[in-house]
Amino acid sequence: MLNKPTLAYRQIWNINFGFLGTQICFTLVMTNTSRILSALGADTNELAFLWLAAPLAGLFMQPLIGYFSDRTWTKLGRRIPYILIGLVVSAIMMFLMPNSYIVSRIMPPVLAGVCILFLMQSAFNVSMQPYRSLVGDMVNSEQSNLGYSVQTIVSNLGAIVGSCLPFLLAYIGFSNQASEGGIAPSVSWAFYIGIGFLIVTTLWTCFTVKEYPPQQFAEYNKSETAHKSITDTASTDNKKTIITILQLSIVQLFSWFAFYYIWVYATDGIASTIWNTSDPLSKEYNDAGNWFGILTGVYSIIAAIFSIFLAKVTDKFGRKNFYAFSLVLGGIGMLSMFFIHDQYLILLPMLFIGIAWAMILTMPFSILANVVPPNKMGLYMGLLNITIVIPQIAGGLFGNFLFTNVAEGKPFAMFLVSGVSLLIGAVSVVFINDPVKK
């Protein structure tokens, strides 16, 4: 039996580099969807429900792609073909999102935006899930934390670029005011630039990464060539994996519930408290939207920097211990956003939120990678991603109720809901049984 080789740092970066472009585009969508839908005519109390298109896409696509990619072996590999399919569809939808008027000729503008959002998120999921499985396929258990830490670094670098692009384009002279039924040029051009990044980075990974061929993969993972061994242990491994996913799902529920409401309501929240406006066509509202991009960029920078040291920190203090501590910090950061009504002071909570974000993007996948049967890596990574989208679906379904009855129709009050949710998530870490005690 062969063991997976220890990869050079450059090789691990190549595996994850395509994730950069995907994350740039994903962040552009997540930070600008609310203002795009608002510009198309959506009401604030409808936003959480309309956002359901994004997690619903992930609910169906991620496990399906994981399942089928586990069973795909081509000259390009088992994950690369799906990454390329995701690239093509994502690029098309990224072009259509700021040009929803093209589709609105055959359906209402808001519905057109939601349909494009659904198709675009589906395409992102076609790419994202294989990237996560690719790390599990290519990286040995000793480098698992490093592999997913690098993916988190790349993810956050993409988030930094994607979240700051509209602000930077407005700074150099692109108009930041939307016309009626249209999108601000600073946002539209940010999407076009995102497409360029997506194409270049994805092709880089596709041309520099050679996946293990079936026989070699089987030898590394005691798969086909040791079928009897796997048959004897399959039931135990599958049971252990499902239990781990269920334990992680409790923490995931409250973690992604919190960030979902930040993404949905932050633009309207800071627009009302800092820019004193609720008009989605006004320059002030779009300035608030750009500033939310900067806030996202700041917490992504913190997450990217922290991810460099994440493996060493978690090895020293224990993965569960620091996972819980980071969520407490994130909860405090979100709660403090409710009380801060200054454009620059609100940057401070992003320090805590960034640390939490780094752990949320890394720990669940790293923990699961240590228990999942290697021949079912894609399927179980897809199932883990369901624990990301279910909280967002719940957020969409309960969003209007919480917005109306708890937040009393005040978008900035949803920061409190997010903060409390993340604190509950921190407590829930106790339910996780981590096979790696340190």
C-alpha cells in the first residue's frame, strides 16, 4: 500500500488557486445581491425570502456534484471536469446578473434577478464542491489542516478583491448611482472584471493540477485494490462520518444563520444608521453598499492573515477549543455593529468577525476530512455543504418574521440576531467529537 505524498506548498496552492476567481465572483454576488434586487424593485422585507435562491441552489447541487464526481474518471480527472463546467455557466450568469433587464423582457425584473441568482449559485456550487473534494483527494492526512488553511487563505483573498472592487471602481471615477431599474456602473464593471479573474484562475488550476489516476488513487486509499478491507470497515466508517456531520451541523446552523442575515441586511442597516437613507437608487445608499463591501474585505483580510497561522494555533490549543473561542469573538463583533453608527468605527468589529470567518470556512471541512471514507470524499463533502445551505434556507423562511417582530422593521437590529446566533454556535461546539484531539 502506498501513502499519499507530502506535497510542496506550491502544489497545494495550485490545487486551490482556481478557488480565488470563484470566490471573487461569489463575494461580488453576496455583497451586492441585496442592492441589485432593491434597485430592481424588491422591498426590504422581501429580501431574506428572495435570497433563498442562493442556498436552494446549494442544497441540490453540492451533494449531487459530490456524488457524481466520486464516480467520474476522465483524462482530465474526476473533479476538474466539473470545475470547467462551473466556469462556463458561472461566467455567463455573472454577465447577466448586472444586466437583468435582458431577461426582464420576458419576466418581471425582480423575478429575473432571482432566477439568474439561482442559476449562478448553482454554477458556483458545481465548482466549489469539487475544489473542496480535490483537497481531500490530493492531500494526505498530515497536511489536511494545511490544505484547507490554504483554501481558506485563497478564499479570503478572493473575498477581499470581490468585496472591494465596486468601491475601488467608484473611487477611480465609475458612477456609483443606479438609474431606475438599472445597476450602478461601478457594480456592473466589477462583475465583468470578476469574470476575467474567474477564467484565468480556474484555467490555472486545471492546467497545473494532475489528479491521481484511478489505480494510484485506489492504492493511496486502500480503495479498489483493497476492496475486502473497505467492505469490512465501510459500515463503521459511514456511521462515523454521518455522526460527525450531524455534530458539525449544529454549529453550522447557528454560524451560517448569523452570516446570512449580515449579508442580507447589512447594506440597508448601515445605509439607515450611517448614511441616513433607505432609497436604493440614491448615491448614499450605493455608498453604503460599497462600504459593506469594504467591511467584508476587512474581515476577509483578517481571516486570510489568521489562516496563515491557523494550523499552528489549532494544533497548540486544540481545534474544538479555538473553534468555540473564535465564534464567541465573532458573536461579540456582530453584536457591537448594532451600537456603532460611525463609518470608520464599524471597521473595528471586523477583526473579531474575520477570525470567526476563518474558522467557519476551515474547521468543519478539516474535521470531516479526518473521518470520511476516501472513496466517498465528494459525496460527504457535498453532504457537509448541506449544513451550510439549510441554515440559510431557514434564515430566508424566518427572515421576514424576525425582521418584522424582533427587529421591528429596522435592518440594523438584525445585527443583534446574528450576534446571538453565533454565540449559540460557540456553545454548540461541545457536541463535536473531533478525532484529532489537538
